[in-house]
Amino acid sequence: MLQQYDFKAIEEKWEKYWADEDMFRTVEDESKEKFYLLEMFPYPSGKLHMGHVRNYSIGDVLARYLKMNGYNVLHPMGWDSFGLPAENAAIKHGIHPAVWTKDNIGEMRNQLKRLGFSYDWDREVATCTPEYYRWMQWIFIQFFNKGLAYKKKNAVNWCPSCQTVLANEQVVEGCCERCGTAVGKKELSQWYLKITDYADRLLSNLDKLPGWPSKVKTMQKNWIGKSTGAEVDFAVEGFDKPMTVFTTRVDTLFGVTFMVMAPEHPFVKEMVAGTGQEKAVEEFLEKLQHLSDIDRTSTTLEKEGVFTGRYAVNPVNGKKIPIYLANYVLINYGTGMVMGVPAHDERDFDFATKYGFDIIPVVEPPEGSDIDVNDLKEAFVAEGRLINSGEFDGMDNMPAQEKIIAMLEEKGIGKRSVNFRLRDWLISRQRYWGTPIPMVYCEHCGWVPEKEENLPIELPTDVVFSGKGESPLTTSKTFMQTTCPKCGAPATRETDTMDTFLDSSWYFLRYCDARNDREAFAKDKAKYWMGVDQYIGGVEHAILHLMYARFFTMVLYDLGYSPVEEPFTNLLTQGMVLKDGSKMSKSLGNVVSPEEIIAKYGADTARLFILFAAPPEKELEWSDTGVEGSYRFLNRVYRLVAELAELTEGIPAVYTPEGKDDKQLAYALNSAVKKVSEDVQKRFNFNTAISAIMELVNEMYRYKELEDINLGLLADCADKLVLLLAPFVPHICEEMWQGLGHEGSVYEAEWPKYNESALVKDSVEIVVQINGKVKERVETPAGLDKDAFAQIVMENEKVKALLDGKEVVKIIPVPGKLLNLVVK
Ligand code: ANZ
Ligand code: ZN
């Protein structure tokens, strides 16, 4: 063992050893308990950032700890490698996306190896390779055959700068999530996946995930957005179709004073024809073009509308009520039509005030309220009792809903109804660098999936990257023309590619059997490994990625391919890495590059700092002095172990603690073992685990300088110190393990156990405070009662000296810990 901590030599040596020995290769083994540990795979942008380093360091602690505890650990890594940046690089610099991506993967793989992460590289996947996307296409076809994929013309969000379609969730405050440009609308025929068929299950299954943070479950719940209510038909005068509205407040039916519908509603044209309102309606529609769905649901939106020239009839009281188009009614929610109840809905209140509709209260607050429903300044949205509601007057409004629905059902003009905020998933992208959608359009047969034996449909290489308009795949001379897989007639291929969120919706299944070229994954292997026992990643994926991955797993489960319905048993969302209080980002210029830190201090220091600075879920504030502190600690440990390696050479770790000092060191050792074991697996409290190890190191330094020392005890401490540190800082620990005379890798050694009897203290250190200031520390026997304890402390010579000439006014004993004295 070198005397100096030469991190560079040590880290290179052991990384080579792990690779040569194939240390982290995993195979299915029924005799061992499996643990599937997964960290979210990165987009290969070219360089790892600190967020990655944090995510993967957290995972690696667990992986190495579990391996030492005898688990069969699956710990894979791969690349979410389709996506826009590669294509933009192609447009800008003329580099082919495949080349750009491959180079980046190469660089980042080296960085991951340089950090010493214990991945099974034999299972590496990259979603942009034909070996992977072949099965992506196969899965898409299974969805299509099950009726879960369809093509539909729709007004979609369109980013004029990226020249691409965006899913609703990629539009942030009306702007493109990627480039910030204001998003517009475009009518396009697009592929969708029917995630809405699974809305109810995606929601109810959340209750079966006790290992997920509740904040993530709440976010998913809100995203799915289940609303329970009713649909009610209103006849329209002089028009043959009824207006069907979705309402969650059927109890307010008697208070309807107008009707509003989505301007895009297919009835609009027909309904307005011949009323004289045609021109006004047209002008209104023109004006709306520039509003996104997000603007239209904003609470600050100025509510506007236009009269359609028609009237509906309220089925419960025969009242004639005007029908308007309104900007706040969305076409793709409920039925796209709404009954306006200004007395009890804020948006309706604003609208009615603007256009002068009646405001009829139908719910009054409980007695004693100072709200006067006959003179409302804003909508009354709370619960209460029904008024102005005919036979339902006097009932509590919420229970009355059931009665009113029953009445509507009996008359055949309404029914119970449930709506979800979740929309079908728009997956078409007019882009090159994604999985080609494996569908063929035939004039005779319509959309036909490609034959499975023809997969993968590979990306053509003869394309033009202009960055404008349609998918670059349309510029290929060879790609589009094909024959119909069903009838053999000339046909054309789909040129859209898939949203990259599909690629990451099943990669965890592929890892179970990553090299399979006959199936997406073998069932028995998936059965052995799934579900993922611990998934770790950023909270920014709490909604979309996790929802899509759950959806895919559920569908594949229903089709008999996935052995589990829910993919991720336990989820940990790590906090962000901050510098000077804000997220590290290029634009703020506060980025610390992992490479620099590794070059200066080594990978072990980088890992230790990140793990020690904050618990995984919390934000981590970068600190240069913290990094230096970690580096100094590793040096200190290394010197200690180097010295003990010599001192205890040939001495077995066998001993009986005798004096007070032996016992104190044995206590520090056993409590460190206990703390690290519990903190790592159960609580991810890596920072407190490391603190316990630091205390042990201090104790060992103190002990080894004493006159009468037990070398067996020190030998045991040295071994266990290295074992305890091994999950956190792997390279240095391998070196120290070898230095202590052990054969092979420290990860083949067993995790230490602690000795409960060493944790029973027979003496404790008491802090003596005088007038609130710590003045002295005194040793007392453990387990004394209040009076005996106070007496022993007061009789201590040093304490007596401190109290000399003073009057003790009050004694406040905290047995085992503290004696507080108030003196005059
Ligand atoms: C009458 C009413 C009275 C309503 C009242 C609310 C309060 P959630 O909870 O989000 O599902 N609504 C229905 N479809 C709509 C659409 N396409 N665009 C805009 N608004 C729509 O909201 C359901 C409520 O939102 C429905 O209940 C409807 O207004 C409105 F005191 O009906 B309500
Ligand atoms: Zn055909």
C-alpha cells in the first residue's frame, strides 16, 4: 500500500480491475435474493453534469451496499439517445445525428466509468440503435393491434421555431418547452396512443404504491384529473340536435341562465346558419386563433364570447336561455359545452356580468353566514341548501345531486358521467432522429402495420436536414415507397417518428434481457428481475415519464408480456444541485464540471462530497470548501489505514475490550456499523451514515496514540472502517482493503455486523453548563437517576472549582446528558 493517497493511480488501477474481472456482470440466480436498482438513463448530450453525478452516486451506494449484503443486484445503464439536439447539430454543423450521438455516448460512458459506478455494461442499451428500436416498433404494433394506437386529424400545438408538434405537456405557459417561442395551432393528422383507456387504472393503482413519495402520487393524480358529474341534454329551439353539457354541479341546474360552447365545436356552423349572427361569429373565431389552450384555461383570461343567435330550453323549468360561444370553453374536455350558472361558478359569474345575464342563486349558505345570495359580488361556490329549485328546495346541495341525476335519467335527458383531464398521448413528431412509426398507408387497406419480420424499419441515410416543415424522412428517395403488407399494392410509409418518451417507457424491461434478438425481452428473465426495487431520478420526471412508463407496463402486462402491472416498486426523487442558491445552469454561469473536480481531487472525493452534503431528496448546495473537506477526510482515512496496516500486520482481529478506552472504541465501531447499515438501506440517510464513520475515524486516531492499546481491536476497526466506507468511495477502499492484506475485491467481502453488547455504555459523558454556557465535561456511570446523577456531577473536583465562591440557585439535571446550573 502506497504511503501517500495517490488518487489518480488508485482510481485507474481499480477501474481497470473491475473491468478486467467483469465485477458487476449480473446473471439470473434463483438461489439469491434479487434487487433491481435503476437510475434514470441520461440523454447523451456530451457531458455529464452534477445532477447526473448525484443521481448515479446515490444509486451506486445502494448497489454496492446490497452486493456486499448478498443480493443479486441488477444495476444497468444506457442512453435515451433519440431527440432534437442531435438533429439540431446535424442542421447546424452538418454532422449526422448518429455520429454526433455515438461520440457523445462514448464520452459519457468514459465519464461514468471514471466515476467508478458499478454498472453491468453488458446490458447497456441505446434507444437510437436498430437493435433497440426494432422492439420499440414491435411494441407499437402490439398497441395498434389492440386498438390503442390511432391516427386522427386535430389542431395541435405547433412550435414555429422548432417546426414541430408539441404535446400539451411540452407547452409551458403558452411557449415551447425547448426554445421558449410562443406556440401556435396547426391542423395535422397525427398518431395518438389511447392512454385515456387506462386513466382509471393509472389513478386507482397509485394506492398500491406505498413506496412512492406522496408528492409524486399527488402530481400524477392531478394530472389524470378525474371529475365525477353528469351529462345533461338541453333542447335547442329551431335546431334538431340537443346541447349536451358535462357538469360536476348538477345541483345548480335550476340556476342556469345561459349556455356556452367551445368555438371549435362541430355544431357551430350549422347552428349559427340563418340566424344573422354569422359574421359576428366568424370574427370571433378569427380572434381566437392566437390563444393556446393554456391561455384559455388561465384564470386571468378576459372572458369573451359571441351570441350564436339560438336559445336552449332548460329541461327542469322550461326557461329559454341564450347560447354563446366562449373563449373559456375547451373543445377537448367533457362535451365541449357548458351550462352557465353565474351564481355559483366564478367564470360564469364574470361572463354573465359582462353580457348582462340573470344571476339566479340556487344554493344558499348555512344560517349565520353574512353572504346574501340575492346580492352576490362574486360567485358563491361553497356548499349549502337548495333554493329556487322546485321540488328539491331545502335539500343539502351535494346529496341532492344524486336525486337530480335520478330524475334526469328517468326522463331520459341525462346520465352520470366521469371525465378525465388526461388526454390521449400525441406521439407523432415531424422529425428524423426518432423511431420510425412502423405503419404503411395503402389506398385499399388504410393503415397497415409493417410485417414483424421486416422490422426494424431503419432510418434512411439519404435525407436532407433543413430544419423546416415536414419530417426529413419525406426527403429520402428510398424510404417512403413500399408495398402494402396486407394486399401487396404500392403503398407509402408513415414519415413521422415517435416521441422519445416512448423509448424510455419500457427500457427497464429491455435491461432484463438486453441482448435478445428474438424478442423485446424474455418473459422468464423479466419475471426474475421485475419490478424495479428502487428507481432513482429527478422529480422533473414525476409526471410524464413515470405516467407513460406505468401505462406501457400496464398494457404489456395485459398483453401477457410484462410480469408486473406496475414497473417501479420504490421511487426516490433526488433534489437539485445548486450553486449560490440557484440551479446549476450554463445561462447563469454557475456550472461546476464533474471533470474538473475529478481531475483535481479524484472521483471518490466528488462522490463523498455529494453524498455527505445533503440527504438525497433535499437540494444540495455546492461548496468548494466542502469538496476540500471531503478530500482531506479521505487523506486522513488513508494515512490512518496505511499506518494500521503496518502496525497490525499478521494480527488477527480477535479481542476482548478491557479498559475504558477499549470499550469506547468498540462502542464507536459498533455504533458506526449499526448506523451505516440502517441509514443506507432503510432511509437513504447517507450524510448521517458518513458522519458516524467520521466519528469512528476520530476515535481510532485518539486510541492508537494511547499507551496501552489492543492491536486485535485496531485491526478489526481498520477492516470494518474500510468495509463501511466501501459503498461510498469505492476506489480508495479497494486499495486500503488490499493494503490490509486481504485477497480479492472488498465487494466480495461480507458486510460487517454489529455487536449489541458493545453498544451498552457503562459510562456516559455529561456536559456541565453554567448560566447557559458549556464549562466542563464529566464522566458518570450510565443509568443513574436524577438525584444520584446530579450529586456525582456536583462532587466532581473540576465542577467544584468552577463553583467556588458562587451561590447555586438552581440545578436542572438531564440524566445521561446534561447538568444545567444557574449561579449568582
Ligand atoms: C355547471 C357548473 C356550475 C359548473 C357550477 C361548475 C360550477 P372540472 O372539475 O375541471 O371537471 N366545464 C365542463 N366542460 C368544460 C369545457 N369543455 N371547458 C370549460 N369548462 C367546462 O370542471 C367541470 C366543470 O367545468 C363543469 O361543471 C362545467 O361547469 C365546466 F356552479 O357545470 B360546471
Ligand atoms: Zn393494401
